[in-house]
Amino acid sequence: MTSVSLVTVAPPASAGPTECHYPACTPGITPNVVLGANCSNTTHYVFGVTSWGRLVFCGSPRRYEPRWFRSPEMHGVKDENSLCPGLDGDVAQAPDGLFLTCVASNGSSHWERGDT
């Protein structure tokens, strides 16, 4: 009789989910954020959630210091430059944590960097 050992290899922590369409499965969301408080990163892993469950993001409008704002509708993890029909103005996160916004241009909508 032979013994076979099955080993499950988990993806690296930075890999994140392979398919995610909601904030609940998005990695790197900061807990216990205070709406309007200062924040530091407006490029990668910008999403947070308040103590009462509101999704927020770290942004810097008009060259002011970055702070936590209410988030537009968030659609989980998406690939930069992939299509996002009907989601104009909504947000997502790339697998590497990059902040993405759905932008309509030239007759189609794509996920583009949200920090520019």
C-alpha cells in the first residue's frame, strides 16, 4: 500500500483573488477609517471602510492633502484597460492594488488609473 500526500499551495498574499466583483472580496481594504480624516496613499490600496460599514477611498482633490471620501460604487478587482461598459464613474482595484476608475472614451469604457 502506498501513501500519497496531497499538498495545497496557496497563492502569495499579494496575489489577491482571481475573480472579484464586490468590495467584500477585494484585498487590502483598510478597516476603521474615519470619513474626512487624512490618509496617505492615493495610488495603491486606497479603499477603506468606516466603523459603520461605509466604503471610502483616499483621494486628493485640487491638490489638497489626501483625505478619506465616500466611494463611488466599487466593483472589486479588475484589470487596468479592460472594458467596463455601463460603469462610467465607478471604481475598482487592479490585482496589484492600483486604484481604477471606469472612464468612457472614444465610444467605449475602460478601467483606467484613478489617481490621475
